[in-house]
Amino acid sequence: MQLFSIALIAVGFVALAWGMPAAHRLATPWDILTAFAALCGLVALLLGTLLAVVPGFFG
């Protein structure tokens, strides 16, 4: 479970770090997708952090 939470944190951070600048840089149809990717990255980062800090939270 710890490996899964670390993977969620890493993937979330990468998606957030890529999606935020790309949402402002890309043209109109693509900026919505990158903003959604940044939002999904934020959710994954927060979920991974929650699972790492409180391992039995959803159990």
C-alpha cells in the first residue's frame, strides 16, 4: 500500500507540474484537457498523501 501511495504522489505531482503551465500555454481546445489533467493530478496527489499519512483511512 505504501508503494501505491508513493506512486500516486509522484504521478499527481508530475501531472500537476505539467498541467498548470500547459493550461496557460496551449490553444483553446487543448487547454481544457490540460486543466483537467492538472485537476486530476491534484486529486491524485492529495489522495496519495492521505493514504501515506493515514494508511487505514479507507479500510
